[in-house]
Amino acid sequence: MSEALKQAPRTVEDRPTPEELVQRARDMIPTLRARAQRCEVDRRVPDETVAEFKQAGFFRVLQPAIYGGYEMDPMVAYDITIELAKGCPSSAWIYGVVGVHQWEMALFPRQVTEEIWGKDTEVLISSSYAPTGKIERAPGGYRLSGRWGFSSGCDHCDWVILGGGLVPPKEEGGLPDAVVVILPRSDYRIDDTWHVAGLAGTGSKDIVVDNAFIPEYRTHSVVTPHADPSVVGEGGLAETYKLPFPVVFSNAISTATIGMALGALDVYLEQSRKRVTLFDGAQVANDPFAQHRGAAAEAAINGIRLQLRANFEEMREMVRRGEPIGMDRRARYRWDSANMARVCARAVASLFEGMGGRSLYLDNPMQRFFRDVHAATVHGFLNPEKLGVNYGRVQLGLDGTDLTV
């Protein structure tokens, strides 16, 4: 038995409440804002920030209870992400991306979770899902080589999940499958390619693998993923792992844009209350156009946040009733997550424009919110055109075209 399982699992009474966790994130906003520039210059989230996230219990929110996790609903992690992003978008981004892997681990066999968390339940995992490498079957597993980009937070992680892509069937006449694989740090290297204009602090560097052997058990199917009951069957809280992972993951990154937009709104209101125009000395707070910008931004942000909550409440009800979450729902949820990022970027752009020339200065957090939220919109999982077309096809009774749904 592993060291982790020798310890008594955390009881419900031992866990912080969702409200306590979100308040801990809210309390960190001033510190994160003070570190944001250093985070960006260093092109990685400071080690002390990750340590504080661990101490606050953030990475345990979606982790199975058997490994000391809280097995909470993804909305708790999303609310934490939103608060963190008000202070530092890059820090919130890696929390969302890295933290959701604690949820994904439930989809791997127990043998994998034992390898990773058997001695240390605080081990973190990064990822890069696009299948840009080469995978071949080998006795007992696969051989993997190649380069994978955009692995956010990889400097702080000891394992990585990579998109393996399509693999040949195990038996003659069988169907091919699409898989992801998981590797320890000893089987890959990090190549520092991350020199970018937005979300620079995420350290989303390349992962390079040279002919590594991947045992069969260190994979899970992309097409038909299922949680391992021996990992998530404790405490009666395993319903959270019955949600569709593509939806859980896409919102783990898109919700950071809500926090960026709310952070930008805070800056806009704070500075506009005391700003005067240079040419006539008029109070900006009295400008009806400035008033409208703030009101319109808040309405747009609140609207998509309410849609997010409604989507997850709908999914939870379906899981409780034992109903499958069909393609029509999944396609809409994925579209909503991508549209969320687009709406937030537009709101921030309007606020940025309304700030005048002062928004351009590097010591003004508004310019960072502007750059970072637009960087978020180009993530491959948040393509609103592609996902909008996919959802439209499903609405019209046609087959979907997006494999991430």
C-alpha cells in the first residue's frame, strides 16, 4: 500500500468549504497583482505563488479524495480561477490548466495515480493535448517521440499529459483509438521557447520526447474516457468525474478570461473615478460614454458567468438522474466556453480604449489584462468560429466535426 493510502482520507469535515477556498483566492489578489510584472518578465509563475496555491488547498479542489483531495464540483475551481485572474492572469491560467489535471487523473488506471501520488499527493502535472508527435505500438505499450508546444506551468510539474493521437487497434479487425499518454519528468525535457506578447508568465514551453516507452496503463482513451472506480469511489462524491472532460477542461481555461475582464473593470472604474481629460479638465466620471462602457462590460461579463453556472447545473442534474449528456448539449457547452473568452476580450478591449493613452503604460495593469485576455482567445480549445460551426451542424441534425467535444 502506498504512503498516501496509509494516511486516513480527508473527511468532509476536514475540507475547507467552497466559500473559504474562494475567499482565500480573493485575499491573494493584492499579492498577485504586485508580482504580476515579475511573473511576466521571468516568463513563469513565481515558485512562492505555486507554493501558496498548494498551501491554500487549491490544487486539491478537483483531486480524488483517496489522495487527500476534496472531490469538489469544477465550479469551485472556476470561481478560484476567476478571483486569481483579477490579480495575475498568468498565475490564474496555470492554476486552471494544471489544477484540472487533478480531475483528469481519475480517468487513468489506479496504477498511474499510485505512481504519481503514492508518496507525495502534491505532485503536479502539465499537459499538451495536440497530437503533434509520433506514436507507435510496442510490446506492452507504445513508443513516443516528438515535440509538443504550449505546456503551461510545466516548470512546476513532475509529469506531463500529451496527446498521442490515433493508435492502431490492439487486435486485427479492431477499431483505432485516440489516446492521451502520461510521462514522468525523466522521460522528457522542457525546451524554453516561450517568448510571447500575452500570458507570458504562464511559461507554456515545449515538451520534447525522444523515443520514450509508454506502458499501456499510462494512457486513457479520448473517445470513451471513464473514471476508475477504485480511484473515485470513496465518499460518495464521485459524481463530479462523470462530467465530460472536454467541457471541464475548456472551462478551466476560459474562466480565467472572466477574471481578467473583472480585473480590467476594477482598474477602469478605479482610475476613471479620479481621471480628468487633458484637453478640458473634465471629470471622466461625468462622461456618459465612460459610464456606458463600465455598465456594458459588467453586463456582458455577468451574462456569460450566469450561462456557465447554468450549464454546469444542467449537467449535474443529468448526472444525478443517470442520463447521458448528449452531443447536442456537449457541443453547446463547448461553444459557450469559447464564446466566453471572446465576450471577455471584447469587454476588456472597450475598457482599454476608454482609458485613453494611460492604458499603454507598462506600469498600468490594464495593458496586461488587454494583452493576456486576447492571448487566451487564440487557445486551440477556445476557437469560437470552429466550435460555433460545430454546434450549428449539430443543431441542424448533421454530424459534429470537432473531436474535442
